[in-house]
Amino acid sequence: MLVTAAQMQEHERKVIEAGLSAEVLMERAAMGIAAAVRETFPQPGTLVCFCGCGNNGGDALAVGAILKKYGWRVRTRLACDGNELRGLPRKHWIALGEPEWDGFHWRGPLVLLDGLVGIGSRGQLRAPLDAMAEEMNALRISHHASTFAIDLPSGLNPDTGQPTAICVIADVTATIAVPKSGLVSDSAVANVGRLMVVPVEGLEWNGESNAEVMTPRLLLPLLPKRSFAMHKGEAGRLLIIAGSKCLAGAASLACAGAIGAGAGLIKLICDSARDVPVEVMMADSDDWCAEAAAADAVVIGPGLGDSHDAKVERLVAECKRPMVIDADALNALSRRGLDALHRSSAPRLLTPHPGEMRRLYPGEGDRRTWAESFAGEFSGHTILLKGARTVMATKDRPTRFNTTGNAGMACGGMGDVLSGVLGALLAQNVPLHDAAALGSWVLGRAAEAAISSGQHSQESLSAGIVAAYLGRAWNLLRESPY
């Protein structure tokens, strides 16, 4: 769930009053943040701890001490003289015993740990914190350093997500125990980056909420557990209607996504198929409704072209199977109107990017409001609004925000792979809202796994590479808290 800074501070106060010390909480949080750094960067490098004089600086120093044991070269950048530190920050500074960073970086990743201020901070960063934030942002550009923010990027309002004039730009934000509401706002995305929720024993927060952030703890129970005696028919029959003369690759990528998400049997209708995976059957049929009736779920739209509008509209309105509607099928609905969604008695998962959404359902305000407005009007259907912070909305369900992915996904074909993943999950009887959450999370996690393997970079990433790492992503869902 999402909480305000005041709610989190009150929660921490009650936990400490109940007998769990601030020192233990800091140590547990530091262990979690250190684990997140190591998972993101498997090979040790140089860690520079940018520390304010409060407890957030203490968190950073504690993380530095842990990573030092794993072979990291650790240096500090303090906002005050170390002798001026008090309490736990001073204790961790003495224990770390590392000098100020002199700008030297030898090999491995250069990671900047943002421990300047915590969630209690408001307004503009004051000197020298503002200069330190600017230094971190400059190092991201000049040295291609990666910035890890503790709890939130310094200078970002934790409740509204509005960055101040000088605000840390983080590649990863490791928020402690419970995500803060501002971290998922549209205005915060560029500063927050990849959002990791660090589990801290004793700080768990169980309660109802109208919004959720995707974590493995939330998602793993949604993934079907397979029986040893399972056969391919029980893994789901998926029909994919995709591809055209100039966009045949979209069909191939959608099929690759479906294979990587466990569909038992995949059938493809494509005007001009090429490079189709050998596991996929081709359907030489013009009767989409008849083919759909024999499937457990349908994907329609990737690379389909603009010559099938009437058939798309009919299938959306009449098909009795759950369906993923993507790309050119969304554009067909934007031209023909959305009455087919009202007439449909089966659930539909629509996956627009912002441009498609504007054509389909013009709206104003933030992405969450936009998606929730659509879901409220089209009850029984789910909207997955793509972006760096993908939003999923279904009427009477908590709105969900994805956390995974990286800038290497900014290339063609990612949505095609996602459609295949989503279709495979629907074919395995995963409800739409849950399939949207699982699919968006695992696609982003696959992109991360490709890069952490050391074989790929953000520059070299492609949709096909991401599809090849879906297996690793599913395993990470089971193995990792992030």
C-alpha cells in the first residue's frame, strides 16, 4: 500500500515504543538496502555515501559498512564534520572508518548512495546539501554513475512527488518497508527511477488500500502453482491475432512472450508470418470468432495493421473468452468507437501507451486518474496504461503501479512481448487485474536481468533479448524480495 510521510513516521514511533529499538531498525534497513545494491550490481565497485547529518546519513554509513565486507571500495561525502555527528550516525561513521571520496574510481560500477535527507524533510535543500545533490547529478552524467536513493531522492516531496529546484535524480530508490505516496506520482518518475521496497522485519504494514505498488511479496501468490501431473491443455490454449505484411515481427515477439510465460498451446493468425517460433501453430482461417471459441484466451493487435477494423470490433464485442487488446486493435476501437466494450460480456485487458490512450479515451490529469476514470466507465475490463511507471486500473480493485524496468526498454517490440505474456497468463485463468500486474512486473524484471547478466546494456537491449530473459525473471519473482 501507499502511505504518507506522517503515517510512516507515526508507524515507526509506535514500533519503537513497542520495544523494537531504532538501532535494530536501522541495521535491518541497511541490510536490505545493501542486498538491493548487490542484486543490482553483482560485481563490487566503488560506493560513495553522500550523507546528511541525520538518521538518513546513518543509514547510508551502515550500508557502506556492509558492502565493504563484500569487496566494495567505500568512501564518504559528509554534509558536516564527522565529529559533529551524534547518536547512531556517529556510531556508524566511526565503525566504517573510511575517508572522504577524492574523486578516484578504478573499476566496477560507481554507485552514489543518497543519504542526504529523509522523509521528514520539506522544501528546498539547504547548503551544503543542495551542492551535494548537484554533485551527484553531475556525476551521473560525467561518470555514468548510478545513484541509489535511500527511502526517497533528496529534494522530492514524499507525499506529492513534486521535486524541488535541486533534487537528486536516482536510478534506483530503495524505499524502506512501505512505499510513500509521492514516489509513484507522474512528477516523480524521472527522479525515483526503479522503485524497490525494502522489507524490514518489524515495520510491516498490513491494511487495506486503494493503491498498491508491485512487489514479489504481493505478486507471487497470484502466480498459479503447477501440478506435477499438469499437461499442455491445462497450461492454456492461446490464440494470437497479430502481424501484417510490414509488421510480421510483432507477431513473432508476441508469440515469444507467450512461450516465455508458460502458455501450453499457441495458435497464430497472421497475414504474413515469418520467423514464427517452432512451438507455434499457424491457423489458416478468416473466421476469428470460430478460432477464438476454441481458445482459452485471445491476444489481438500487435502489428495487425489498419485493414481489419470491422473484424476487430466484432471480435471484441462477441468473443466469450478473456482478451488482450493492444496496438492496432486499440487504434481500430478508437476509430470505430468503444461501444464494443460495453457490449462485451467477457473481460478485456487493454494495453495502450499514452498516445494510443489519447486516441482511445482522451482525458486530463495524472495517469492514475486517467486510468481509473476509464476503468470506472468500463466496468469488468482492465486498463494497463504503459509507461516508465505502468499503471493498472480495474473498477473496485486497488490501482497498481509497476516498479521494474529500465531505460533500455525504450525500443520497439516491448509491448508485443508484453501482450504475449499477458495472454499466456489469461489462458492460465489468471484474472485480468492480476495478470496485468504479473505481466508488467516480469517484463521489466527480465530487462533488468538481461543487463545484470553482464551480457547486455541499456544501449543493446531489444525486445527479443528481454523475451529470452523471461525465465530468469520468473525465478527472481520466487527468489528475491525485489
